[in-house]
Amino acid sequence: MIGVLARALLSQLLLAGFGLGVLQLLSRRRVGLSLLPWAWGVGVVALYVVGQVYVRGELLPGRWHPIVAGLMAGGFAAGILRWLRLAPPEPAAAPAPRWRWFDVALAGLIVIKIGMVAYVSTHDPVFDADATLANGYAPLAKQIGEGVSARDALAPAHGVAISPWGPPILLAWVRLFLDRWHDSVAGLPWLIAFVSIIGMAIVTARDITRNRTVALACGYAFSAIPLLATHAIRIGYNDLLTAYFVTMGLSVATRAFLATTGPGAPWIAVAAAAVAGSALSKLEGRMWAAWLLLMGLGLALHRLRGMRWRTILMLQAAGLALAFVAYQVLAARLLASSAGDRLSFLVPHGYEPGAAATTLSFLFGWGSFSIWGWLCALLTGSLLAWRVPAASRALALYSAGMVLGVVYVANFTGSVQFTAEGSNLGRFLLQVTGVLLPLGCAYAAEAVTPVAAPPAPGPQRRAARR
């Protein structure tokens, strides 16, 4: 068991090492291990791209992992050489604050939660229902890992087209490091995604608020969301991987909107990986990838063109309305084709009785997501009601827009029948759990430790324009 776990961990450490190397190559300063939660995602996106080449073009040999592992190790080695050439960082001007008893308690709760999830994940079998419900990912991954042609392996996969290809490629990557399929480590990428979401929350909140207690509380809030832990244990669904990449993008947005300086090249690379990973992990992830791009466009218009946030948001709202109409027209014309099938998941559908009540009870009742729903509502309301910087208010509106996007997909598209049955709303909301991070950081930055005002935007430095 220890040897199997070590080889499976090696497959994931190569991904994280490659990502860390890439971020170091893009940075002018030494990067630290605190970037590991983001670095793993950069490596996963690189694996998705190489896997796409293998699966669709079959240009790589059946046992393709030595080639990919060599590329990953090479990227990590290049990053180490770059790290050694850079000067060490300046020592901190002031010593780090002492750990207080409630800091230790919060950290202990997080460790216990992660330990419980890790234990169940490595001791429970992979249920057939989980694998087949995700379009036969586990059987496909087993066959790809054993050198079977991906197209031949796909043919009997329940007659359902695998799209997108990212998650089964990630499963196959773990399988290629083992002598055979092992249920105990098959879900390791999902477990790492769960831990990385918590890590991103802690590091981002710490960097924005400069308050360890707030950072640990933010991490504990994510560790306590039941559906995150459930999907880390029961592999086969893409929603946790999508949630990881969406949170990855939102963490970069949080830094860009709330920090006093713009994001550097490493964080821009992380943002690009988040957009690509969201689109390659889930069909709905393409919608969240577009939303992350929209946030990036708004920030660019504000910082580079000096536009007020009110003007930016109004223009983007009008653009979204026009894009939605164009989308409906295009999807209707292509509905009979395969392209139309890929577009149709956002096309309006007839209303199903009970869908709205299910949505409200899920968000604001006594269910597993109710605390998350109330927190998001209260934080958004506070940020919009307070006299806060316009960037914080814009960040809150962007975050609320993602939740409203889930409400639309769950109540007005073809998924509405499942929402009425209460079977898919949780998975949709799971994908955007990361909105709690920008909302919580924006709130804490004002209520706990306010940050300095950002520099005046635009070449004319029009300080009054917001």
C-alpha cells in the first residue's frame, strides 16, 4: 500500500513541480512553496493539453507517461536553476506574530478535516455508479493506462461521448504510474484538489488581510463545506476539479482587485491556467471560464484605460445581453448538429414546478449548502451597502453574477427537470463555491484590516474616477 501511494503521489508531485518551475521562470523573484496549490493546477492544464494530443491524434505511444514525466521533470529542473540564480528575498522587517490559541484551534480543525477526508478517500472503493455516471471515466482511464487505443476504449463507453477529456486523462495519468488499477489511490487528484482549494483560500486571505486568524477562518470555511468533502471522496464527477480551477481564477481576481499593485507575470499565467482548466474540466466550466475572462477584461479597462467601474459594469451588462441573444440564435440554428448539442446546455427550457422552491431551500434552508448561501448573501449585501472602494463593490457584483448564473442554468435550461428533483443543484453550486473567497477577503479587508487604496488608474491618474 505504501509503495502504491508513493508512486501515485509521484505522479502528482511531478505536476506540481512542473507548475512551480513554470511560475519561477516567469518571476523575477524567488517563489516559495506557498504557491503549490496553484502550481499543481498549472501542471494539470499542461497534462490536459498533452493528453488531448494523445487521445485525439494518437501521436504519442501507448505508454506515454515517461515522455510526459520527462517534460514535467525538465520544467521543474529549469525552475530550480532559475531559483538558484536569483537573489534571496530580504528578511522580514518585523517578526511574524505569535500563534494564539484560537489560531492553533482553527489549524487543528482544518488538519482533522483533511485527515478524515484523506482516510475515507484511500480506504473506500470506487463505486461503479460514480464511474459510470461520469460517462465511464474509470474504465476509459484503465484502458488508456494499459496502452489501449483511446478511440477503441471510448467505443464501448456506454455509448456516451466523453467531453471534456480532462478528468479521464488525469485518472489515466495516475494509472500509468501503477502496476494495475488501485481504487485506493484512483481519487488522489480529487483529494489534492480539495486540499489545494483550502490552501488557496488560506494563502490568499493571508496576503490580502495580513491577518492569520482571518486566513485560517477562511480555510476552515472551505474545509467545512460538505459537498467539497463528498466529491473528494467519491471520484467520478468533474465538479470538484471545475471548482478547483474556478477558485484558482477567483483567487487571482481577488489579488488583482484588492491588492495595491497589479498582478505579475506568474499570476497572469495562473489566471490563464485557471481559464483553460475550467473549460477542459466540465461543460459548464466553459461558462465560468468566460466569466473569469470577463472579470479580467473589466480589470484591464480600469487599470489601463482609467475607466470607472460603474461604466465598465454597465457596458459589460449590455454586452452580455447581446451575447446571450446571439448565443440563443446560433444554438437554435445548429441544434440539429453536434455543435448545437454542445451549445444547447444554456438554451432556455420550459419551467418545471418546484425548481425555484428547491433552489431557495437549498441556498437558504437547513441543507448542506445553506451556510454557504447565507454567507454569500450577507457578504454581498454588506459590500454593496457599505462605503467601500469601487473595486471591492465590483468584485462582489462579479461574484454574485456567478451565483445567478447557477440559478439560471438550474432553473431555466434543460437541467430544470433535475433541479425539480433535487439531484443536480448541489453540483452546479459546488462549481462556484470559490466566490466565498473574494467576498470574504473583500469584507475582511474593510472590516478587519483595511488595505491601502489602489493606485490611481489610467495615464491621466484620475483619482476621482471610480
